[in-house]
Amino acid sequence: MSIVNILFILPQIHKGGGQAIQALNLAEQLISKGNKIIILTFKMKKTTKEIKQFLGKIPIYCYKVELNYRTFFIIPSLIKTARKLIKDWKIEVIQSFDPHLSNLFAVILGKLTKLPVICRIGAIHRYFYENKLLNGNVFMKIMYYTKIPSLFLMFMEYFTIRETKVVISNTKYVLKALKQSFFLKSCRFNWKVIPNGVNIRKFSPNKKIPLNISQKFENKEIILYLGRINKFKGIEILIQALARLERKIPNIHLIIIG
């Protein structure tokens, strides 16, 4: 198996960020196989115990800038720093973790350094930004209903994905949702579906479920929610859907872990 030097580009590393945890776990596994990984992120805040355990193992360079429209004006200076990191670490592949600003940054770097760019997409990130507008002040709500930000984000997805060598999604749903985007409907690109891995040193399928729990859910149809518990994740929609499903599947049961 060939050894590769990879630059990971993350929008941010922060408390509760599933995207960052996935990237850090992936980096740890790749390093254990002999690869070299360096992480470039725009900002870090409220790091948890889980994140801190990676900090001494994986080199992380943080720009300490906010990701917004003003970021476009300082991209040249950010690119200069990133090119130095690429040269010093002998980077061979660039990988980003969302199809918007961080992948735009990765694509520009890839063009300048002639390096392949991989983008791993674990969710429809556009929905996150749209949700922030919808739940913001009056001006943000007006912007949301004009659909201008949504069209801008869809165009950015189209532009960056078109210039990416391989796009990896963790589910077929993410692939289908992105392909329904206005600009991507007629775009052909190299796409792979690779589900998130499980660290079997931390989570073992061989461990027996305690008897009191296994008996409680015996002969039930189980829906398992595993993730952060907040409004953006849409748990209330899941609960509403459960009420409808219960009419057809009386023995259905929802378990929430978060």
C-alpha cells in the first residue's frame, strides 16, 4: 500500500462538530497506516476533551479567521501560507470536507500546485446555512426568502464539485440530494459513496446488550437517532413522522442517543 501526504482543509474545528470529529478520526487512522496528514482550518473554538485527544497527534494549522463573505478578500494571503505548508510537508493530495468555501479554497490550491482535490461531503451543508438565515434577524429572513443565498451556494457547489477529482459522500441520500441541486442536475462528476467508518477499538459489536434493555425492546421495530440534539438536526420532524408511522407499525419504537 502506497504512503501519501495529505492536506485536510476544514472550515472549523469546534465543540459538537461532527464534521471535525470525522476528519480527525480519519486522519488518525490514515496516520496509523503510515500516511502523513496535516490539517488546515480557518478557526478553532470550544474544543472538547474528544477533540483535544487528537491535538498532540495530528499537526493542525489554524488561520483564526471567521468564514464569511469578507474571507474572499483575504484569500490571496491565506493561499500563500497554504502553499508554503504544501511545499514544507511535500503534500500530494488535498482533501476538503464541504462543497463551499473550504472546497473552493482547496480547488484554487489544487490549480496552483497541480495537486488532485478530493471532497468528502457528509451532509447537505447548504441546508445549514439556509437554516441560519431562516432563524436570524429580519434582514436574514428576507434574504432567505429571496432565495439568492441558496442559488449562490448551489452555484458554488457546482463550481467546486466540477473541479474536484473525486467527491465522496457517506450516504446515497447525500448524493441524491446534491444531484437535485439546480446547477448539478446536468453535471457529471466522479462520485463515490463510502459510509463513515467505526473505530472498533471504541465501539465493539461483540459486547452484549444488558438483559434489561434487550428485553424491553424485544420484538420491536427500532428507529435509532444518534447525533447532536438541537433544532437544526430536525428531531421534532422525526418525532412527528414517528406518530404517523405508529398508525401503520404499532410496535415501532424510537431511541434517541445524543
